[in-house]
Amino acid sequence: MLSRVSGVGAATVVSVTLTVALLDQGEFSWSITVGPDQPRDDNTADEITAVVGRSEAGQQGQLWIERAGADDDLFADGLGFHPYRDLWRMQRPLPTDRSALTTRAFVPGSDDDEFLRVNNRAFHWHPEQGGLTHRDLAGRMAETWFDPEGFRLYEQGGRLAGFCWTKIHSDETPPAGEIYAIAVDPDFHGQGLGKPITLAGLDHLADQGLTAGFLYVESDNHPAVATYRSLGFGHHATNRAYRLVVE
């Protein structure tokens, strides 16, 4: 199944197996996502080739293969795509040890500006999470999965020091909770806040009765990977991104 989605950002999720998103941000003109259950066969290859064929020369496209396997590099290479980024899904059972920090729920309309300030300072390097606007935030808050109680804020001295934004995936079996985004304001680095803020998010997910928690992290972000391993997360699967410049 192929679906085209116009005017959406890179973080938009559409519940189909093969998705084509026409992006309004970032270096790519479009991005294709091949779901974990989508066959890597001639039909899928033809759908991807059709998207490339409708593109203009010089445009750069992106192909994401979720839960990439040993043969997926060969599949992508046959279509002219080359790997450039691995996103790991790391997972652990719930519950965990409770966080020592006291957090509160995000208040839409009241916390927007401060969240965006901290987020964009912390994720200035990130291709999806960085550079968020009020419009981007409003779009994510309009998603059916958004729950302000699962968007935990930690304040220190009257300032937002960090946050842990969670997301429940009710479509998984069993349902699982995601650490959707976590960050510490650079002004508060060096205080060891990353772990307890993560735990605060996991506490919320466990309190909803979930028995598995996961997150996505860049495979080459070695400090973050080490932190998550110390919290009991292990590598579960790899989503791999490939790029192509249309000739």
C-alpha cells in the first residue's frame, strides 16, 4: 500500500505500511518509509521507483527501512539509495526504579514557548526534533496519541531544566510506551539530570500499566547509548535511512 501525504513534517506518522511524505522542512524533498512488514519485493521496488520517477532532477530523497535486516542494504542499493543513518530502537521491561525528581504535566498554551526554547537549544543538531516551531508543536499536540500528562517537565529555580515527552503505542502487542523526546537544557548540563528525567517518563508509562518501554537513539550517539544501557535498555531493532539524489 502506498500513501502520499502532502505538507507534513519529518516526524509525522501515518498508519500505513509504505508511506511517502512530501516534506516541508529539512534537506530532503520527500521521504519514503518502508514498514517492517512490507515485503522487500518487486512490487515495493516499483512503488519506490515511481516516486523517484516523478521527482525533479537534483532533488534529494530519503528512504527509511524500519527494522532493517541483513539484505536491506542490497535492496536499497538496487534502487540507487545509499545508507547514511541508523536509528536504534532500544527497549527495556517496566517498571524501573522510581525517579528521585518531581515533575509535572505540560500545560498546552502556557508551556509552549519555554518548551520550544529548551527543545531547540538541546536539539539544534537534530534533523527532525531540532528547529521546532509553534506550528510543529500544535500539529503534534493535535495527534490522537498526545497526552499532556505523559509530557513531563522538570523545573529548577523557576526555569524549565528538562523534559521527558512520552507516547503510548496501543497498536503494539503488548502495548508499549515510548520515550518520544527527552532533553536537558544546556544550562543545566553536568548535573546528572538525564537519567532521573528519563526515569520520570518511564514511571509515567509504568503507571499506565505498560510492561515495556522503548526509545529511539542515533546509533553513533555513543554517550546517549551508554546512558540508556545503564538504565537497562538494550538494542532491539534498527531503522536505517538511505539517501538518493535524483538524476
